[in-house]
Amino acid sequence: MLNQEWSEFLENGVAMTLSCCDSELKSKGARCIGAVVGLDRKTVTFYIQKDSALRVLPILKEQTHVAVVASLPSTYKTLQVKGSYLSHREADSRDRIILERYRELFFAETDKAGVPSQVMRLMVTFPAIAVDVEITQLFLSTPGQDAGTPL
């Protein structure tokens, strides 16, 4: 479902928020701190700092619909991923390598956008929870005339 361009986009320093709604349509969200696109390009593992994940995991177990907005801080190029929660697990030492790479790429992006990385370095990335999502829809959400266009 994701092409090469969007797969690389999700894995390279974008700002991401995972959101979901409970049965009463009250929304909760958590900032993602990394992502890995599955080999099939139909699934994505989104990483959430463990304390933040506690807000969304109970909802995801009940209501599996999820939306993730990913935006490149320096250009506002933005993708919205809609999907279904599949599973989650504690991130391990292999995941930590992925998260450290993402963190450095994200800091480089925030520097370009005018937010000094020394401020952003306060962001905690570990321990983390890996949340697996099956993609059901993709939308171009970059500001402009094509915003909202299904991909």
C-alpha cells in the first residue's frame, strides 16, 4: 500500500501522532518516536514512549481504528495513515537502535525548521512500546490544493 517514497518518509525523522477514539468518541493521542514499514508495505510498526502509550493502548484494544499523521517539520509534507491496530509489544534492544536513528533524524529536521535540537533532546524515547498497524487508507495531507487526496 505504501510506495517507496512514503515508506522512506515514515522512517526518516518525521513528526508523528497516533490517535484513536474510544466507544464514546473521546479521542486520545500519543506522539510517535519512530516507525518501521513492514516488508509488505501494508503494515507499519509505530513506536510510542511507554508512558504515553498507556493513554492509547486500552482504547486500541477496544476500538481498533487508528490514524497517524506524519509531517516533515522542515517542509510540512504530510501523510495521514488510517488503519487497524494489530498488536503491541515492549520495544527491545534492536528497536532501540531504530529509535536512536529516528531521534537524530528528527533533531536534524527540527533544526532546519528553527527549533533548536538542544530543546528537542529532552524528548524521551526509551522505554517504548511498538504498535503494529495494518494500513487501510492513505491520504496526502500536505497543505495546499491537494490536501485530503486519497493515495
